[in-house]
Amino acid sequence: MVALEAKWKVLIVICVGIFMSTLDGSILNIANPTIARSMSVSMQQVQWVVTAYMLVITATLLFFGKLGDQKGSSKIYTYGFLVFTIGSFLCSLASALQFLIAARIFQAIGASMMMATGIGIVSNAFPAKERGKALGITGSIVGIGNMTGPSLGGLLVAQFSWPVIFLLNIPIGLAGFILATRYLPVDSPASGQAQFDLRGNLLFALAATLLLLGLSQSASINYNLFFLGILFLLLFILVEKRHPYPLLDFHLFYIKNFTYGNIMSFLSYATQTGAIFLLPFYMDKLLHLSPATSGLIMTITPVSMALTAPLAGNLSDKIGAPRLTSAAFLLMSCGHIILSTLSTNYDLPRIAAGLLLLGIGMGSFGSPNNSSILGSISKEKAGYAGGFIATVRNFGFALGIAASVSTFTILFNHKLQGLPYMLAYTGASAWVYRINAAICLLGLLLSVVSSQHRQPVQKSCQNFDQPQ
């Protein structure tokens, strides 16, 4: 790495962290059915291995983003590697679901430290004219990590016991920690004493927990917990408006690129995890495919994402984000619609077509949208903005999984009263995909309507924090 420019060294270090975290997540999606069988738990119970991880990340991202601005984003990112690696080792030792969930919570703290600061580090390391390209490369690494995970995970789960999927993170994490200490830039921490909104953090964490519990429990208490979570979310916003050092930076919401971009991010990411989480169970329970075969099929989405993301990032530097985000939502909607037509018969072309469109849509959305958001704010707030983007993404992921599994379970139990098991299963899955398609169409509408209000990055950068 000696001959490379400093910005490319920074990008490589960040990409190592991205690869490790996405590899871990994509392997786990394939291993979930095996973990559920080995621990004798249901799909609704094993989802907490994923949901608890997402919940902790969501609740702490803004904190670590602001801490990065105060203490130095590079320092927070570097130690995030170490915490994530230790958490991975603890996950490999788990013999019960409760211990595995607890270890995933510890692992999530390290992931949050990296997610909250990584995107801001990259954004600050590259000039505006190359930001989209750099973020496109990170999007490609997301695709490569997700691409490697299912096939590698399928082979490992078939040949070894499932804990080996977490042991893979240890050498990658240690290498990333060493590279980060050597090549990440030394930050200039913000002047003055750091001020943190502890009450805001607790309120947001409580609201997120209640929302997820409301979507993950039985139908009889679903709505009580969910609406209580909404009330706490509103209380969180009211408290933030009166706090001298709020967790929410309300000035950023005057920037149209920031506000519309994050709303669309939530709609996009909330629909992605439903397909990725449910499809391996469909291939396991109905099609009786091996983990290796399922993993190979699931690589279609990340491969197409890895190929599309850098192209979309480069293109966004030239034509802006709105047209790309609109096309992305349309493609994702079509992918969900195709997956909603899956039957009890093994139809590889149909599965492949749905996953391909989802992958192209995901790759076309992330880097242009993130580049538009980060290009519209000042560098001094890049850490916070990166943390906010990651919070929205992971909150969308967590709610998407919880809502998809809950919707599937309720519909499946209802349909099972009058239909055979396999028909009830495909019927419930179809409605989950239709709902996700409708959400993507809502995102498409918002992208089209807001395109005239969102300024190109070059213009927004001239007036970072002024209402637009």
C-alpha cells in the first residue's frame, strides 16, 4: 500500500471493515435455518439473532457518529474493528440462543462504531468530484461481501458446524485493526468539551426497542407495543428540540438532499431484508435445497449489486442522484413482484430474475443517494451524517425483518386453517413481497416528486447548512 495515495489507503481500510461486516451478515442469513434446527427454535425466535444486532446498531449509531466528530472518527473506527472481532469470537462459543443473542449485541457495538464513522471518513478523504466513485466502490464491496457470504457460508455449514462462520471474522478483523492504526488519518477532534445527549439516546433506544418488539410479538399485543414505540419516538423528538446539545441535528433537516435522501433510504432498506431473510427458509423448508445450493442462488443479488454500485456511483457524479434512485426503486419493485409469484415448485429462472432485479436496484440506489446526502453538508458534520445514514439504514433493516417475519407468521397461521402447508407458506410469502413492492413504488413516487427540490451536489456544497 506504500505506493498508493493516502485517500486510496483510507478507502482500502474502510473496505476491509465493510467486507467483514457484510460477509458476516450474508453468511448468517444462510446459516439461520441450520442454527434454528441445532438450537430447536422457530424462525420467529432465531430472527432475534439478526434483529437484536440491528437494534443495538440502530440505537448507538448517532452516539458514535457524534463521538467520532468529537474524539476523532478514525480512532472510533479503529477500535470498532477490535470490538467486532471479540464479539465474533464470543458468537462462535454460543451453545444456546440467549448466549448467541448476547454475543451478537456485543458484536453490534463494534459494528456500530465502524458504520457510524466509515462513510464520513471516506467522504472527507476524497474531493467532491470523486466522492460518488469512492462511495460506489464501497457499494461494490458491500456486494462482494454479500456475494461471498452465501456460497462460502453454504459450503461451511454443510461441512462444519455453524460457529465457524463467526471464526472467519477473527483474522479479517485483526488485519483490519492493524491497517487502520497505520493508514487512517489522524483526526483533529472538535474543540471544547464533548457534550452528549444521554436522555435522547435512551429515549431513542427505548422507542426503537418497542417498535421492534411490537412487530415481533404475537398479534394480540402487536399494536399496543408498536404504538407505544411511536409515542416514545414523538417524545424523543420533543425532548431533542429543547436540548442544548441534541442527538438530532435539526439544522440538517433544512437541507432537502439530506431529508429526502434519508426518507428514501428508509423505504429502500426496509424492503430489502424481508426477501434476503425469508428466501433461504423457503428454499430450505419447501424446496429442500442444501445450504450450499441455497447459498449459491443467493449470491445472484450481491453479484449484481457489486457490478452495479460502482457504475451507479460514477454516473451519479455526472447526472446526479434523482434519476438513478427512481430507476432503482422501479427495479426493486419489479424484483419483489416476481418473487411474489413463486410457487411450491422449484423455478430457478424466476427466483434468479427476482434476485437479479433486486441486486441491480440495490446497487443503483445506495452510492448515488449517499453521495447526494454527504455532498450537501459540511465536512465537519460528515461523522454525524454518516452515523445518521447508517442509523436510518439499520433501523430500516431491523424493522423490515421484524415486519416481514411478523406479517408472514400471521398470514401463514391464518391460511393454514384452510390450505395445505406448502400452499399456505407460498401464499403468506407472496403477500410479504407484494407489500415490499408497494413500499418501493412509494419510494419511486417520492424520488420523482422530490427530484425538482433536490439540488445537485456541486450546488449544495456551496451552502452547507442553510435552509434550501
